[in-house]
Amino acid sequence: MNKVQFIKTEHGDELAVLPRQEYERLKALASSEDAGATRIVRRTKAAVASGQEILLPKTVVDRLATGENPVRVLREWRDLTQMEISLRTDISQGHLSDIESGRRTGKPAALRKIADVLKVPLDLLIR
């Protein structure tokens, strides 16, 4: 372990003085972390652009986090009515209403159709 010294300037600031080898090690570590963050950002942007990932507004995330029904929250976010989803999925409006109210859980095949219309991953609709 390298020895670090602490000194105070005449203005009262405290500085750490460390050996050059330790400084170079820390500099390389910071550079590596920056490169990793850059890779994550690039990968995420590509996933969003290709439709593999979606970005949700904070208001939508907050509603989902408080336990609101995800089908309802995401349908409203997409500005669709139950009837519009019904027509696009061949799921009756009443069945969709039951899913949104919690009276029915929705079978995987139905939830897949709804997820496709809402352009969201299926796992967002499963509680």
C-alpha cells in the first residue's frame, strides 16, 4: 500500500499527496470506468433505436411503481382506448376491462397481443 500524505494550504484546503505510481493507477481506473460507461450508453441507445428497449416517462414509471395496472397505465400513456386495443387484438373490450381492473389476470397469449399493440416488452405487463 502506498503512503498518502495530507497537507493543508494556507487557505485551509486539505490536499492529498500520493506517489506517482498510485496516481497513475487511479487515473487508469477512472479511464476504464469512463470507457465502460460509454459502452453501456452506446448499447442502450442502440437497443432503444431498434425497439428492443423503451424509455418510459417518469410519470408512467411512478404509476407502475405504485402498483397501478400496467395494461391501463401503458394504454393511457400510448393514448389508446380499450376499444382501439380490442379492435387490434381481437380481445373483447370487456375482457380488456377485466384485465385492467384486476378481475382477470390475462393469459400470456392475450398479454402478448396487448404488448405488441402497446409496443412494449411483454414483461412490463406481467405482475
